[in-house]
Amino acid sequence: MKRIITFGEIMMRLNPEGYLRFVQADRFEASYAGGEANVAVSLANYGMDAAFVSKVPAHEIGQCAVNELRRYGVDTSLMLRGGARLGIYFCEKGASQRPSKVIYDRAGSSIATAEASEFDWDKIFAGADWFHWTGITPALGGQLPEACLAACKAAREKGLTVSCDLNYRKKLWTRQEAGECMARLLPYVDVCIANEEDAKDVFGIEAKNTDIDSGKLDREGYISVAQQLAARFGCKKVAITLRGSLSASDNDWAGMLYDAATDKAVFSKTYRMHIVDRVGGGDSFGGGLIYSLLAGKDDQQAIDFAVAASCLKHAVEHDFNHMSAAEVEALAAGNGSGRVQR
């Protein structure tokens, strides 16, 4: 069984019930989430050996986050304990023309204040095949950029495949800060994952003839983005999610996978989704892609699986993608009617 290590922050998510606005809510639903934790849960659900590396406080709330990951079969034995608090984020789900909103309360969290020397990457990567992280982790500041760099170097030395989702978050750092930091880290990345805005925001690489707000997406423009990322940083593959936002409730969803060795790109079919909860959609794409490539699927099969996995996640409440590989394969094969399974 292939073993994947993911590294980042897990937080408590608090959201009003249903589609209430923050100011309407008199109670909040609690769940747990984080980019790399979401990926680990997806991989565990697909039957992979997935471990999550982080630091959480040594009290009951920290343990709640650990327990939630264990519930889905994620290996939490490498997680550190200590620090002051678990990060929190508040999520207000959008509907129709009202967009979703996220408010962070994560400053001073256990992982954000961790020291780079606390992570023993030789021990962490023992027996591992793949290492995954996102641009959110170094964006948390402190010594996390150094920790990410040390992890990438160790993974490269040990022959692991390294993947990174750029995941630019403007509420965490500026474009300049992101560009400078990620430019030091991307040369260690084999598989780069981005959405329709990340490459532009972080590196100034823009898809031509594209307007994400109107839903106009140009395929050749995205191939050019992937080619530029691969040429600049040496990435072997570049995956880009293609979202056409019709409204907060309805999106078109597809993806592209580019292979640098052959200079060829493949595209998935496009799904029209009616969204239940879009947060975590990109992470479910990453989890599906990692699973597919580790399972030996070719590029077309890999992008089809990853996009189908993410499409299904948009119909699931909260961040984790509660889907099996068989359910994803069924959608990728064309069973998207939504009929009751008896």
C-alpha cells in the first residue's frame, strides 16, 4: 500500500446552520478541516495509507481534531502536541448571487508558532512514497516556510514524489510575499496543482482569453500557464482546476493535467454542479489526483478521477470528501444521473 504524508494546519470550522448568514445565526455547526487534512481524509477513504503531520494543542479541543482524523483512518501518530490554541475559521455558505464568506481566527495557533526543528523529516518520511503540502502552510508565517523547505529537501533526497497545491490566500499574505516564498519551494515540487487564479496571483502567470467571473475559459490559455510553471520550476506535471462560476449555487467544473516530458495536456469532461458546500473542493481534487497517479492511472484517467471526485465533494456538507473510490469511478464512467442507488 502506498503511503502519503501531508503537512499543514487542521482547524475547527464553525458555520451557521444551512444557508443562514453570520448575523442571523444563534448557533454554529462545528467540524474540522484544513487543506492537507482534507487531502489525507480523501486518500484514506480511497484505501491509501495517509498520514497527517501538524501540531495541535495538548488539550481536549486539540484531541477532538485528532479524533476526527482517526475516525476516517488517517494516521495521526506523527502529529505534535503543544502550543496555545487550535485555529478556527468561520464559514458562511453562499447561495445564488450571494458569495460564500470565510473569516479566519487562526493567529497564534499551535502549528503557526511551531519551530522548524520540531519536525523530524527522516522519521516522518520513513516508508513514505509521496509528500503533499499547500501554499497555505508557509503562508501561516513564523518558521513554517523553513519547515516546508526542509521537508521538501528531505523528500527529494529520499526519492518521494512531492505535490503542492498553490492555494493562494490573500487574507494570509500578500502576492509579493507568496511569490518570493513559493519561488524558493516550487523547484522541489514534482506535481503542481493550481486553480484558475493561483498562478496569476502568486507568479503573475495568466491564462489568456479567460474571464472566470463570466465563466469563459480558454483551453490554450491554461496549457500555456502549465507550460510556464513547468519550465520555470521544473515540475513534471501541472494540474489546473477550471471553474466557471455561474453563481454561488451553480458552477461548471473541469480540470486539465499537463505532462512536461511529452508537452501534452489532457482535459476532463465538464460537469455542471449545483453546489451544497464548495469549501474543500480543491482539496478533493488534489486527493483524487494523488490517488490516481499512485494507482498507476494514465493522465486522462487521472484527471477524470480527480475532477469527478471534486464534483462529488461539492454535494457534501463541510470540508471532507466522504466518497469511496468506487463512487468516484462510477461518476467518472458517466453515471451522473443522481438516481437513487438501491
